[in-house]
Amino acid sequence: MTSDPVRLGVAGLGRGFVLMIPSFRADPRVTLVAAAAPRQESRDAFEAEFGGTGHASVEALCADDQVEAIYVATPHQMHADHVCAALEAGKHVLVDKPLSVTMEDADRMVAAAEASGRHLIVGPSHSFDPPVELAARMIESGEFGKLRMIQALNYTDFLYRPRRPEELRTEEGGGILFSQAIHQIDLVRRLAGGMGTRLTAMTGAWDPARPTEGAFSALLGFASGAFATLTYSGYAHFDSDIWMDDVGELGQQKDPAAYGRARRALEGLDPEAEAKLKQTRTYGSGGEVEATRNEHFGPVIALCDRADLRLTPDGVEVFGDTGRRFVEAPFGPAPRRIVLDALVNAVRHDIAPPQTGAWGRASLEICHAILSSAATGQPVDLQRQCGIA
């Protein structure tokens, strides 16, 4: 029945799942019926809260007849195998960003989705945020003329949050590019229609104790003639959330007195102790975030012919030719309701969102282009882009 809740299984009960829990709890259109995780404690916590079945392997989850769609929230380097297994088992898939680490794996996943006839959705990413969706529709309406330029900035403590060793190795999807730049790329592509053309970039890897990219800046052109500048630093000094009314990325109110907490928490820890600290952020160990506003990914301004659009946690501020106004993007009750809109529409109504597997592959191509341009000092022509259907 089209009105029945989507019966969802979850692969991976780590941080990604923890951040989706408030939306799963608040949205009756989705019911959690099974999960796969290596830790018995996590499986027990899932069964205690949601019922259903806790599986020790993703393969067992894929074979569960009660599951019709799977949310893949395992580490980046595992996405390809887990997504393909789910698709081959006839399940629709929502996979956390990035789609994969390598372009070869991305090709394999897109091909598996096409062969299965099932939907592959890449998210949650900040391209699903209500203010981003609102701004995209405002741009698409043509009310303000053509989109000309986008500026996106974000300065965070990302590199100094607790990490497993592989999360500090670029080749395994570590660093800021595959975990953070992908958000910025996704939301800028959503605003500009998706079709990137050429990119020039530089990156920074400035801490030998965290030997991966911690910062980047890029200039990205689009087929429409618009262009975007993207800058990100995860080095835990300046915090650009002060430009977002002290609202954190996840929609939580931040305490300015907590400045420096990330770096202080790592003082004196060896890699094993740091990995254990990260476990305190997984399901069953606490670490949930109480959001009161929409999520965001730092300051974003879209410049059109007749207005500049400033995205905020509460909506879009329009700076027109002779006046300014604010258009609200309502919050809740499910913080990530647009992600669940996409899942329900795909499973129940066969309607794909913009963020398909091909979309995720195009965003991943830009991550690799940033690395390539930074290494060679040359611009990179993009070959695997897609627009919005």
C-alpha cells in the first residue's frame, strides 16, 4: 500500500545513524525493522528501542524479508560492497555521503542500481537542508533572474573530533574532502543545477599528527555560466557558526564557552584511546544532538541578477534591488524530513530525488578533481556530471 510506512533496515549503527534517529522517531512514514552492526551492544540497543531484528552482518540484513529499503551508514570504504549487496537483494538504498571513495566503486554502484531497477539515493547531505531546498526552488523559479555566483564558506573543528586511524588517511576516504567538502559540493550543485564544468583548487594538510587534508579552496564553474567559490577549514580555530547565530551544523544552539573543546579532548590520547573515544558517539553510547533549528553547512550566498540570497538556519534572506525580506523554511517535526521525503517518494511512488547515485558520483568526481588540481596546479575538466532531472 502506498500509505504503509517504508520498512527500513539500517547497515551500521555509528555516528551517521545517531544523527538520523530524531528524524526516524518523528516521521511515521518510516519504520525501522532491522539493523546490522558488529557490536552486540549496538544491536541490543536497537532491538530495545525499535524492536525488529539485529543482524551481525550486512548480508543477513539484506536477506531479511521484512526489509524493503536499507540505509547504509557504514564507513566510507565499505559503501560499495554494502550498497551493491542491498541492491542485488532487491532493496532500495539510501547511502550516507560520500557515495564511495573511488570512482570505480561509484561506477559499480550506479550500474548495480540500474540493473536492479531499485532506487539509490545519496544522503543525508546538506543539499537536503530545508533552506537549501527553498533557495534552489527560488532560483529555479526565475523570479530573481539568472544565478551568477555562489560563495560557500565553513570553518569547523572537524579534523580534531575523535577519529579512527583510517579517518586520517585520504586514500581510505579520510580527511575533510570526502566527509565535508562533499556536503559543500552537493549543496552548491543543488543551487546551480548540478552540471559542473571545470575546477581549480588548492588544499592544505598542515598538521603532521593529522596527516590528511584539513582545508581546501576551490573555484567551480557550471554549464549555465554561473560559478562558485568553496572554502573549508577543519583546523579548529575560527568557527564560522558565529556567522550563523551560534547555531551548529546540526541545528543545535552552541555555547561560545565551549570553544577549544575538540582539541582539549584529544590531549594525551594515543590512536587506540582516540578510537575508543569515538565509540562514545555511536548508537547506544549517548551522543545525540538536540536540534532546535534547521541544519546548515556554514555561510552560503547565492548571487542572482536581481537579488542575493543568504541562507540561514531559519530560511532565506532576500536582498533585492530596492528592499529585503525573509522567507522562512519551517523546522521539524522531523529535522531531516526532506531526506525521508526522498526515501518515501522513491519507494512508494517511484519518484527519484535529484540526489541519485549518478548525482553522488558527480559530486565525488569533484572531490577527486580538487585533489588532482591541488597536486598539479592545473584546472580539471569535469566529465561525469549530471543535472537535475
